Amino acid sequence: MRLPHLFLVPLLLAFACTTASAQSTFTQRNLTPTSNNLLWSFASSGGAMVAVGQPGRILSSTDGVTWTPRSSGTNEWIVAVAYGNGLFVAVGDNGRILRSADGGVSWTYASNLATIFRLNGIIYTFGKWIAVGESGIILTSTDANTWTSTPSGTTRWLHGLATSGPFLCTVGQAGTILISTDGLAWTPRNSTTTRNLEVVTYVNGYFAVVGEAGEYVFASASGGAQFWNNYTAYKPATTANLRAIASGGGSIVAVSDTGEIFSTPFVFSPWTRRASGTTSILNAVGFARDAFFILGLNDVILQSEGIFDGRLGNLSTRGQVGVGGNILISGLVVRGTASKRLLLRAAGPALTAFGLTGTLARPILSLFDGAGRPLFSNTGWSTAANVAEIRAAAQQVGAFAFPDGSADCALLVTLPPGSYTAQVSGGGPTGLALLESYDLDNLTTMQSRLVNLSSRGLVGTDQNIIIPGITTGGTSARLLLVRAIGPALDAFGVTGTLTDPQITVTRTTSPVTVATNDNWNTQLSPTNATFTAADLRDYSARAGAFALPENSRDAALLFTTSPGANYTVQVSGTANTTGTGLVEVYDVTGL
């Protein structure tokens, strides 16, 4: 937000958080399974997908629906496959390495077998191919054809590989975790477990690992994954062996050797069990074409419904529109690589249909860029040249209809990434107005998104406190940072600030309080104990929010939205105090 453009208004803040993620419905795609074949690994690139397994099993697909067997030239187990540098590369028993340059259709052997040990994992990173396997073997190659061995420092078997960019992680037997910055020199880490670890994935700044007897550990990749977490509260509820883990579309999915599927939105959130329709071995999982693909016994390939990252969807701010600096204003930030389509509306007369009195008779809706320069304005929605498109957009997002010819306002705009403020002023007497902004892009369009919504106003008592409303769609979640700022506004020259704001987040379906905070770094909520003051500092910095003074009475919290749940966020003053407050909502998922 841009603080100088936010003015004093009594308001009601609401926004929607739209998500979709690991669905509970999976469709079997390989409809002619071969008995007792076990698929071990999945990889994709663009329109091509490859699944490998035993004995010598290779399947390829261009759509994820129809899978075609391909000749591998061997009956040896093929345990892992990856894509990189224009090639699919698969590895397996007896050091076997195969390559495909045509999307997984035809395969040739690498020119040398650098080991006789089974290879269990393969990845392309640091400008080279890296394979790991039994007895601590690690091989490297620049062309996937000629391979050399590099010391690992262990004789335990190694299985999974994942890269964060600067760091490469491999895991294996008896809790083994190794970290490298070049694929050649490796350093062990204390995994906090002695159980066998099967697969590692990288997601949102963390390495996450699954393994034997439901084991699950994770570590921040920053600094080379020095400290691994082994908290029971974050483990999937199973004693089965977890065989694979992968991430995509804002979700993490893990599978077990008893047919279990688990999903979670974050590495440090509880897992949800999904129906798989089988109790047979599920052995691999990958993400491609906006879906998870799960592989297992009898050549089974399961495909999830479409999965897309969630996002903040809309913001509604209701407040009294005055004169001068006391107009109604909201800030929003668009982040990404493409422009975003938004519907902005200012309701005044239309609010009388909802029993509201004293509404603004003639609202004026204006949009400004981050530098305060005017971009667009409207003084009567049905006078706009694109009124038909505005009406259709309102129907698309489910907004209530404006009467034809009313003085309510609307703008249909396409905005490049950046910061903006929308303002509602009055063309006559003051009154109550509602300012709305709707994201019109389809959920699958993720080139840009709203990442920050903010409003500043007078926090009163009873019904005049600030109450954001949050709605989640789909079956996944977002990690949201909510801040209620009062004393910290003094540094910006704001007077009459709220001396001690507090936040309460309540789930409206089956009502329950899910998170509370009074003073941001001294009174952490027992209902939100997952996050600490250090987390609040960290995520505020990542989101670009200004730092709150240490030991200030400003309030802030992080909370994870549950799939399909609705929430209200109440911002009030302790002991019924009143004053000017700033409410900020940041989507910090993946930061």
C-alpha cells in the first residue's frame, strides 16, 4: 500500500480469497493396467509426460489421458525419470541409464555404466545431470551419456533429489540428508530422524521429505537447510510408508504404500486425507498440466481435477464519504508479468435496497496509479460507453445489479502490475457508499494477481469496528498476513490513531475462533501458535510491508484458510477505545 494516499474513513472491509487445489476426486487414466507392474516415477515437460517402472516399463502421454507403452530394451527396474536440457533421462537397476530426445517415445542407452548399483534418483541442475543410488553412489554427467562417480561420504542408499536453485538436496536410508551447491561436494545434515527417507521436494522456500512409517520432515532451504523440523503436528496421520511427495498449484501431495493420498497447502500445515479408491501401493506423484498424477501398482495412473494457485479475489469497503481528506479510498497491488482485468464499482443509491439510509446520492469513482496520477473516472455507470460489458462483468462475479440509469458508478479496467488507489468522493451531500473491486481473470490465469489489499479508517465500537470478510473457494488454502495498525501510524504524521488495536479471526461456518492477536510480538494467540513474532517479521518483510516497532501495540497475525470455509476478521480497540486504524491483508503464500 501507499500510505500517503490513504485517508480517514469509517469503513467495512471485505475480500474474497479464491483457491483451487488438490481435489478429492481422482480419475484413472491408464485404463488397460498390466498386473503386478509397479510404476516408480513421473516427469513432464511442456506437452510430454513420462511414467517409468518395473519391469523395464515406460509409458508416455501428450494429454495425461491416453498413455502409450514404449520400448525400453530392458526388463530391469526403471526407478526414476526426470526432464532437463532437452532430454528425458531414466535410471534404474544395475546402473542402467536411458535417454529420450523425442518426448519419451524412443529411448537409447547411455554409453557407459559408471556403476553396477541401482540408481534411484535423477535430476538436471547446475548445468549437469546428477543421479543417486544404492551404497551412496552419486554420478554426474553434462550430456546424460558419459557419466562419472563423485564421493557422497556415505554408503547408505540415496533416493530422492530436489533443488531450490542455490542448493541441491538428496535423501535416503536411516534419515540420511545431504546438501550440495554444485552436485560434486556434499555435506550431511541432521534430519532429526533415523527412519528411511524416500523422496524430497522443494516448495515455497522449503525442502519437504517423506519416508518410512509416515515420516515427514522439512527445513528452510535458505542457508542450505541447516535445521530440520520433525513436529508430530505436521505429519500425515498414517503409519504407512510414504513413498512420494510433490508440489504444484499451491498444494503439496504425498502418497503411501497402502493407497493413501494426503494433501496440504504448506509444509507446516495439517494434512488432509483424500479418497484414492485403492489400498494398493501408490508409489509416485508429479504435477503437470495443472493436475497431480499419481502412479502405483498394476500400472495405475490417477489424475486429479484441475488445480490452480489461489488468489485474493475482491475487496469491498463500506464507509462514510465526506469532503477533503475524508473520502473513501482503498489501496490494491497487482503483482506478476501480465495486466489484470478488474471491475471497480461505487454504490450509493443502490444501497437503499438493502435497508441502508443516508447513502451517497451522487458518487464519483476515480482510479489513480501509485504516483497519485488520475487514470479513469465515472459518474454514472449506465453512461459508460462499455455499459454492456460492465453489466456482464458484474454478472460474472456475482455482484448485485445496479438499477438502470442510477447514479452508482463502475469502471472496467485492465491494469499492468503496480500499485493503485480507488477513491469515492461525492458530487453533492455526503453519505454512505460501498467501494468494490473484483478480479475478473479466470482462476487458471496466474500471470498476475492481487497480493495486497488495504484500507484506512476510523475504528469505532460495536457495529462500527472494522470487519473484513474472507471467502475461500476450491479445496485448498492461502497463507494470509493480516495487520491492524494504530500506534505505528504516528511515524507517518497521522493523528488520533487507535492506541491498542486487536484482531479476531472467526470461521463463520460452524463458528469458531481460529486466530487472535492483541500486541503483535508479545501476545501470540494460543489458537494460532503455529506462527511466532519472528514469522510475522519475516513475512512482513517478504511482502514489502513496513516494519512494526518492537513492543508496539499494533496487532498482526498469520493464518491459513481452510478449504471452502468463510471467515470474518474483526478489528477493534481494546477496552472499546477508538481511533484511526489501517487494515492490511497480504497474500504471502509462497513468499
